[in-house]
Amino acid sequence: MNTKHVKDTAERKKLKRAARRKAAPLAKRAADVARGSMKKKVLKMAKGQRKR
């Protein structure tokens, strides 16, 4: 839903909510797909740095 042309915040919110209601529901994640499969992977961590 592209609402860049709408200046009024309340109007934009109304349009977005209507589009969200109209959209098809998201499909369930397959059992063989990991929960965090879409997360960005840490390629190489610097030694001595905190990870979280």
C-alpha cells in the first residue's frame, strides 16, 4: 500500500487499515523452516566483542 501521496495522517492511517483488512492472510510457516530463517546472519564477529 503506497500512501506517500496522502498528506493527512489520519487519512493515511484509515487507508492503511482498510488495505490491511482487505489483504489475504499470511500463510503459516512450514514445519521444516526455522523460526529465525529470515534474520540477518552474523558473518564474522570481532574477537573480544560482546555479541548482544
